Amino acid sequence: MATPGILLVDKPGGLTSHDVVARTRRAFGTRKVGHAGTLDPMATGLLVLGIEGATRLLTYIVGADKTYEATIRLGGVTTTDDAEGEIVRRADPAALAAVENAAIYAEVAALTGAISQVPSAVSAIKVDGRRAYDRVRAGEEVVLEPRDVVVSRFDVLTSRRDERAIDLDVVVDCSSGTYIRSLARDLGAALGVGGHLTALRRTRVGPFDVRDAVPIDALDTAPVFTPGQAAGRVLPVLPVTTEEARDLRHGKRLVGQATRLDGPLVAAIAEDGELVGIVERRGADVKSAMNMPEVSR
């Protein structure tokens, strides 16, 4: 059996997230591999994978804030809000030339903070049990409900212009569930010239950075975070004794110990660094919300 852990992979363009999962399963000799959020085939960057029992931790990682680097092209609308789709409308060169930098920055500011965003119709959101992108490919018209997201940073780093397009290199910090394609689409719509993504790279998921990730061809020698190491990055830590670890694993509460918790969900870590599980308050007590399989020694 493969050793449980969290693996960081730098996904190349052209592969789906499922492709990366499949290759990880082969490299580690296990079917039990999951991910904490997909990336489109066009996108590159950080995929957080769980192996064996560490897949239980993905629930606590998938909702983390994320950072993306992207290129937004103003001047054209595509069927997918990115460069993978067909261009359905181009801006008039005169209208594009009239877009001033001040207007770009103003609309970027309007898309920063707590906003309501309509996801792209070709997203992986399920509509009546089927992925939105599957319905679009089948010729159905899909209109998704807006959702509240938080864009804490939306910075334009550089811009380039020609008569056909304005390219903006941007960096975005955002809550889970934010679609960068939708930001590109909405920015272009607000400026009256259309917009879509031409490049996207995820560089951070919560406390995990793409600089610590391995390329897809280095899976066989990739370092893996132990469940204890990974949980300690994601959540506050409650050190527990051997006796407390045993009680938690057996479903018992730590009576009167709730004041030891630094948050609603806390990683209980044994003296040897092993993750016992995720615990929570129950009145004045501490109770397991999720127990990890005990490592056989």
C-alpha cells in the first residue's frame, strides 16, 4: 500500500486534472488518489493531490483561497471565455483604441472585493446531475446562477496593445469557487470590447505554493507531505498525548478540553507527528470530526 500523504504537482498545459491523477495512481501503485480542485486543460500550475488515507484531508483544503497568474485579452469574446473556444465577436479597432488605461483600472477595481459572479457556462458545475460543459457540448443553452465570491487582489502587472487586442498580465487572489475566465469576460464586457483568457497558472492553494510542486515527469521521486505535516499547514494544531490519541480514535471525547482549541476545526497531532484526525468543540469537550486510519507499525 502506498504511504498516505499530500503531493503537490505542477500541471503542464494540455493535460486534464484527471490525467494527472491517473499518472499519480500509476506512479504510487494505488487507485486511491484525489485532488483538491481541478484545473482546465489549458491551465498550468498547482494541483494538490491526496494519496491513500490523506484523501480525507482534501475536504479541508479544497475551500482554501487561491492565487492565479493570468493573461486577459481584451478585444474578443469566445464561446468558452478562454482561448480554447471559438471567437464569436471581435471589437472594432477604433473602440479598442478608445479604451484608456484609467478605464481598465477602474473596472478592475470594480471586480475586486466581494462580488457576485456568474460562472462560465463551460464550467464543471453540475446542472441537474450533469456537468455544465457536457450540456454545452451537447448543444444545450446553459445559464448558471450567480454566486458570491471574494477577489481580494486583482492587480494588472503589465499591458500590451496592438490594433486587435489589449493583453493584460494579471495576478488574482480569490476565494474558492472564483472563475478567472469569468473575470476576463466581465472585464471585457464592462469595457465594451469583450474579453477572454489566453493563459492561466495557479500558483497557490491555501498554504501550498507551486514552487514546492514537482513536474509531472518527476512523480516517481516526488516528496510527499505526511498527513500531519499537511494538516499542520492547513489548520491550527492540537498536540495530544498517546492516551488522548487513543481516546479520540475510539470515539471518546476529551472532556473539558475545548479551551485548548484555536479554531472551529483543529488538527489533533500525536507526539510522534502522526495526524490522529480533525477535532472540533462539542460544548466544553473536544470530539473527533474526522479520524485518520492508524498507521500500522
